[in-house]
Amino acid sequence: MNRREFLQVLAAASASGLALDSREALAGKAPAHYYDMPAFGNVSLMHMTDCHAQLKPIWFREPNVNLGVAGAVGRAPHLVGEHLLKAFNVKPGSMDAHAFTYLNFEAAARTYGKVGGFAHLKTLVDKVRATRPGSLLMDGGDTWQGSATALWTNAQDMVDACIALGVNVMTPHWEMTYGAARVQEIVNGDFKKAGVDFVAQNVVTNDFGDQVFQPYVMKVINGVQVAIIGQAFPYTPIANPRWMVPDWSFGIRDENMQKFVDEARAKGAQVVVVLSHNGMDVDLKMAGRVTGIDAIFGGHTHDGVPQPIEVKNAGGVTLVTNAGSNGKFLGVMDFDVKGGKIRGWKYRLLPVFSNLLAADPKMEALINTIRKPFEARLSEKLAVSEDLLYRRGNFNGTYDQMICDALMKVKGADAAFSPGFRWGTSLLPGDVITMEQLMDQVAITYPQTSLTNMKGEQIKTIMEDVCDNLFNADPYYQQGGDMVRVGGIQYSVTPNATIGNRIGDMTLRGKAVDPNKTYKVAGWAPVAEGAKGTPIWEVVAEYLRDVKVVKQVKLNQPKVIGMGNNPGMVL
């Protein structure tokens, strides 16, 4: 960037209300002491989660809709925008405000640059370790899925990258969509050889209930016994194809969790933490029910929460954290352990600004080696976007809308359903949509598309079921993800209503959806075994090559009823 361009961007940043620390960011420098973290105590744990196979720096827009219902109203993680800044005392217009919210996203993104990237994350991990001997790096899962190279290498790219990053302990979710045999091959092969522990107390065999993986691991950090218990995503066989893990049962399993916490304590653990992929609302409930857990390091819901939530239970207090997604954050928890007990703690969720952290040369070389055979496919130009394309949000995102538009046009459908996946990177106006960026949204092992005749009543039933997964008042009945993205059909939603009564006012092309009329509905990502159909990336690529320029994407947001003052929504 030359001086003139620098001043132009700085002026745009100032006009958007960004703080003066943007000057340092534009110059490629971190504001003074931004990544300085004086060591505290004698036990340090680092936490990353939900990177979704993003090895390179990316754009990622946080949601402007993350609704909480029942007891979750007005508390983290269901705070967006200025509500989140106020709750955690984050300076408006600052680098942290950009990292944790959607506010002024385009201007802030152009100012502060991309986030994440394993080469930059490696530099930060090593920086933390340099001041904290013996610290461990925990991976909360959703690591092997979410990119073209992860799909095309059968997850090997991420396995190799995580070993190089220095991951010590991991728990899973989307990893299971490579199938049980592949997961076991990695756990008993690459990971065992590298000394990476794969833990999941809640995954047992269907026949006799035997543990499939070790439930927890004991580590000694500076003379302190630390137990790390794994909690895989409880609803894996429901949210993802059951046939991929036919012999394994998942679930939350509070009783088992309590048993393993007590067992670890009996073995001398002075610190007991859970590496979880429950989702933050589930973690908050678990923290109130299971005693003896010092901290839960959570994932799955992609919530970047600046500070832990303290949950009281019968045995004391449990800290609950969630560390965002896409390699965008690194959580660092320090415990001061004396006399066998935790006497104090400090935590920081560090945004990974790739402009401000030098790329680790060895990790960068590894990433280049991984990508080299695929560069031509990855870099194929499909179209240019004049709009901001993003996914994350309870009801819809412009990238999801584009996928729905593509399904309807290419498949000749009246309406379309696209899964409410929370993973997927963002694109700024003017960016080229390459095959790589498309695959960031759709790279799964069951990508088949479909065109199905459905009656209006069936369409409503599907929407009601998914909506209950999102807004059930009991977190233990929430199965993760966001609302199914709907193309063609406009509707209203009342999150506080009961199941079967949340979806209303359904119209298609200005006419009410007839419960008894048959409509053509396109979709993708079937969980049934043996499903056939054109992969979703081929369908969307065909659409993009045809339109050439994506512009004025009309976001099909529902009318939200009864949530006017909810701090988890800004529309």
C-alpha cells in the first residue's frame, strides 16, 4: 500500500468511527503491547476451536442475529454489536470491536486486514509458550472439515497442520463425517505417533457402552496434575449422517461426566477442565449440574466471548468459555495453583490478526506444500461479488441466500432449503469468488443436491423442526447450527412460541403457501445413506459462471415476532 492509498483507507476508517489504533494496523504493526501477556500462575492452557480447516487468513463477519430465548436472553453468547461491547467493556471502533462484532465490518476489515491463518496462529502459539513453559494447546474440534483441501486430502492436510501447530489434546465433531474408520486411522496412527490425545467421554459403543476413545487425559504442568476431559458434539448422529458412525453412540451424558471428574480428582488432579464441543448454552447448563469442573473450554456455536462466564453450582464455580471460529482467536487461560487448589486465574481471548503477526516460516512452507497440487482448482475464477457475502446469523446470510438462489435457478425449483451451517468464510465487495471460496461454504462429504416434491404442510413441518432445534427453551434439546436457510418462501418466526407454532405467514411469490399443494423444493446435504445427486459445488459453480457478477443479493429474512428488545438481534 502506497502513502496515498494508506491515507484513503485511513480516512474511510475514521469516517466509519474506527479508533486511532487503525494507524498501527495499517502500518502492519500491533498497537503497543497488544499481544503482550505477562505470565500468571503456574498452569497455562491455550484453546482453539472450530477453525473449519482454514489454513490461510480469511475474512469473517460475526453475526448481527444471535438470539437467546428463555434463560439465555440478555446473556452471553446471545449479545451482538454494541450490546456485546458494553457487556465486556470493549472499546467501540477498536480492533477488538472488529474482532468480536459485525459493526462497520467492511471498513474495519479493510483497515485491520484478514484474520486467522495457521502460519500466523503458529507464531502466536509459540509466543505464548515462550512465556509459559509447559503450556498445552487444546483443539475443540471442527478442525478437519470446511475447506477444499481438507475434503480432497481426506483431512490429512489438517492433521499434518495441527501436529505442526503443536496441538496436545483434541475432541471432535465434523471429524466424524469422514467416517469411523478414517477417524480411528488418524487417532491410532498420526496422532498416536505425534503424542496428540483424542478425548471424548461421551462416545461409546452401541452394543456394550464401551468407551470408543479415552475419556480424559492427565497431564503434569509445572508439577501440577491437570485433567482434560473430552466432550464430543452430543448430536453428531442426528445433525450429520448416522451411517458414517453406525456403531457409536454420543449424547451429553452428565452422569458419566461427573464420574470422570470425580475419578480424575481421586487420581490427584488439582485442575479439571472440559474440552467441549457442546455449544455454549449446553456448556452453561452442564456447568450448573456437574460439580468439580474448574473450566469448560467450549466450541461448536462459534461464539467469540471475550471473558469466561462464571457459573455457580453445588460444588463451587465453573468458568465457561467459547473461542470463536475459523482460526480467528486463541484463548489463553492461566491458573495460579497453590496447595492443591486454584487461587486465581486470568483469561484473554486473543484475536489473530494476520497483518500483525509474522507468518511462521515452517508452517507457511507446509501450507504451501499442501496447497500446491490443488492451486489451479482452488484459484478458478467463478464470478465477482459486488456485495458483502457472509453466512453467520440465526436466519440467513448473503452467501446462503446466493446458494439458495443458485439451487432454485439451476434445479428449476419453487423454493430451496440450505442447511444452517455456522461455518463459512466471508467476502468483501469487489472480491473474486474462486472455487476455493465456494468450497469454504459447501465442502462436506455428503454434498448431493436434490429436487423433491413437497406439500406445503411438509415444508412447514421441516421448518418447525429445525426452528425448535435452535430455539427450544432447554439447551439440552438444542442441536446446534442456525435456522435452515429458505429460498423463495417468505415467512414469520416467533422464537418464544412452542414447537409447531413458531413458523407463520408463509408465502411464495406473493401467495399463501397451500398446505395441500405440491411444490418443487431444492436442497442439499442429505443425511440418508446412498443419496445421489449433483454435488452442491457443481450447482453453485454453474450458477456463478453464468451470472458472472453477484450483486444486489436480496436477503430473505423472516419477520421476527416478539424479539423487539432482544440484545441478540440488530436488523
